[in-house]
Amino acid sequence: MSCFCFKSSKVDRHRTGYEEPIILASETVFTVHEVEALYDLFRKISNSIIKDGLLHKVFDLFDVKRNGVIEFGEFVRSLSIFHPNASEASKISCMISVVK
């Protein structure tokens, strides 16, 4: 189990898993600026997954493709569920998935 990580300080738009902030913003409740800030956070935490029960469930929830990697787009779309502007239905559905 691991997170997708970019090794370069520059964004390599041709790397597997990278998605344009404009696209992610259009599909989530985040603004383009927020998606860019999430990218910085994503890079910082991408190698620091701790193996415990709850975090494992959260990892599984974020790893939509079920390929053992949380790609940036999966990270942003999953965090979008926790945003104050996300619908209650999305939040309830997410919580049900975590509890299972």
C-alpha cells in the first residue's frame, strides 16, 4: 500500500496519475487554487501512510482504482467529500463505506 508520489519539484504533467487542477476543480467542490494547495499537501504526505486499522480503511476509500496507489485525482476527489460544501448524501455515503 502506497501513495502516488512525484519525485520532482516541478509538476510533470506527463506522469501517470497527474490530473489538471482545472479538471479536478470542475469535478469537486474545490477551487483551482485549493486543488493546487492540495497538490502540495499530497506531495508532502504521499510517503507517510501509517499502517493502522482506520487509516487502512481511509486508504481503501481513497484508492478508487484499487491498484494499491492513491493517485492525485483520487486524493482530491476523496477529500472533496469532507469539504463543507459537499452534499450531506455524499458525506453519509462516505461514512457508511468507512464503517463497513
